Amino acid sequence: MADSTATLYEGLFLLYQSAAGDLAEAVDHVRKILDSTKAEVLFLRKWDDRKLAYSINGQKRGIYLLSMFRVSGSQITQIERDCNHSDLVLRVLITCTDHLGEVEVEQAINDAQSTEEEVKLRASGETDKADPDLTVASGATEPQKRGQADA
């Protein structure tokens, strides 16, 4: 008997570095994979862009997209299969997150707004406003350059 109840999952999608050139297309591609299984996507955001511990298919860097979605457990195999056949996705890791409470899920959804804003900025050509060397320290009100000491 097929599992028809939707379960909460978290998916981490590792994409080729070349996907950074058109982040909107990469996000849409992963969203289409999830939509093909009728998954209810709670959020889908860029998590990080980093050097890999070892090369995968000749790639030394990759972009991570983090997603939280609800879908029937029987559809997870289809999502993984679609990712394996994808030209943009290097790897995928999907874990069940039933242990998360509503507060944690709401916080994750609120944090996901950053990717949507970045995609809009890139689409409008205003990427010079988003400095990739800026980092926000926890509790800080202004971004600080990496390596600068607070005076």
C-alpha cells in the first residue's frame, strides 16, 4: 500500500558552480523537480557557495540549495531519480524532519527570504549592491568586512 500522507522533508541540493550565473534558473529547476511530485514547497533558498572537500564529476566548487517541503514518502525516490538525471544537480540529500516543531519550521521559512531577494537583485542587474565579501555577525546591526577587527 502506498504512503499517501505528506511528511515534512528537508532537501539539500548540490548544484554545479556554473548555476551561479543564473541562480533564478537553478532555483526554478529544483522547484520543477519538487513540483513534479506534487510536493508542497515551504521554502527553497541558496544555502552556500563553497569549495567541495573532494571533486565530484570534475567540479571543485558547488552551490547548495536548501529546501523544506511536504510530500508523500513514496515520492522521495522519484525526486532523487530526477536529481540524478539532472544536468544541474551534482548530489542530493533528503532527510525526514518530523522532529521539528512549528516554531523551527516558521523560522526556517522566514530565513528563506534572502534567496528570493538575491534572485530579484540578480534579475534586475543590481548585483553590485550585494557584496559577497560582507558577512553579518550574529546580533550585529551592520555588515562587517571579513578579517577586520572591531575597534
